[in-house]
Amino acid sequence: MSGVTGLSKRILFYILICSSSVTLILTLLELYFEYRIDVNLLEQRFKSIEVSYLPSLSENIWLFNTDVVESQIRGIYNLNDVIYVSIVDETNTIVNAIGDKQAKHIISQTYPIIREQQGTINQLGHMEVWATLDNIYASLQNRLAVILLGQGVKTFLVSFLILLIIFKIITSRVSRISQLVSSIDLSDDQKNQRNCPFIKPLRALTVLMMSLTSWPRQLIPCTARFDSSICKVMNSGVNSAPYLKAPMTLF
């Protein structure tokens, strides 16, 4: 049974390796797609700032509505993942700013502040909006831990069930085959027939076992017939070739 136990361990090892590899690949793909979704949402948030805030902000800067400008900047700063907003005039001087840039992973966007009046485009400066990806990475790390834990438990349970099925269908029969083969005595055909168990047909592994149990009974007659044929061929060859009995003269 030690060989069977070793076979079971190898089967379990390969099942766990394959299942874990597939689980890891699928988990990484899932996390990558979630990362792209979160980044796309952040980029859409940048576009919404350009559409929703920038026209009104340009108008209020042109009219020197400082309180309204500060309120709009604070509204942009309160958006998810936004950590810094600044208004820079045409001389590159920061006029108004809120927040800080202290983050590991940052993505930024610059919006030109212009106002068109009577066909003339007036450049008023630009607005900088900085956002962080730290929240996205933290969410992915938490998601990774949950997925790996759940998938690990599922992989172990499925692998254990597969091993039980394989042991029931294959390994137990392999054990019987190994025990039968080890008990075969080629010199005693009657003993092999008595030790041969009755096995139901119509199954692949059962057919294999029947074949292995029947080969000693078939091997002995075949060996005797082969030896007899060899003797007949050698005798007939010697009798039909008298020149082989006499010394060969080449010259």
C-alpha cells in the first residue's frame, strides 16, 4: 500500500499545483480588470470636472468672484480621490489652492482657463487637479486577500474531492493490480488461475485487470509452442541443407 499512498500524494500534489496556478492567473486577471475599471472611473471624473465646473469657474474668475471660485474649488476637492486643486494665473503664480500632494501614486490633469469675448479668447491661467491611486491600490489589496482566501479554500476542497474520486476509481484498482501481479508465479499456471478474482466486465480498468490476470495462463502455452517451433525449424534446416554438414570448400 505504500506505493498507492505515494501515488495518492503525487496526484494530490499535481492537482493542487494546477488548481492553484489556474486560481492565481484568474485572480490576477480579475484584479487587473477591476483596476482598469477604477482608473477609467477616475478619468471620467476628470472629464466631468472639465464639463461641469470649468465653464462656470472661468466666468467667475473673469468677474473676480473670489468666494464663488473658492467654493467651486472646494467642491472639486471633495470629489473622490482628489487630493489637490490649484488655480494658477497667466504668470504661473498660484492664486488659490487647497489640499496637498502627499501621496505615493498620483495622477494629475491640467485644465486651461479661458474666456471668449466677442470672438477674442482670453487666457486666464490654468487649473491643476491631482488625484491619488492609493485608495484604488488599497481596495485591490483587500480584494486580493479575500479572493485568495476564498479560492484557496475552494481549491483545497475541490482537490480533496477529486482525490477521493480518483482513489475510489483508480488507485484502489491499481492496488489490487499490483497485489495480483506480485503474487503471480509463472511456473504454476494452476495457482494463478485459482488466485485470479472474479471481476465484472464492461469497464476499462476491469478489462485491464482481467488482461493482467490472464496473461500468465496464456504465456506458458505460447512459450512451449515457440520452443517447439524453434526446434522444428532448426531440425528441418539441418536436414534440408546437407552441405552444412560437410566442410565448405571455397577454392
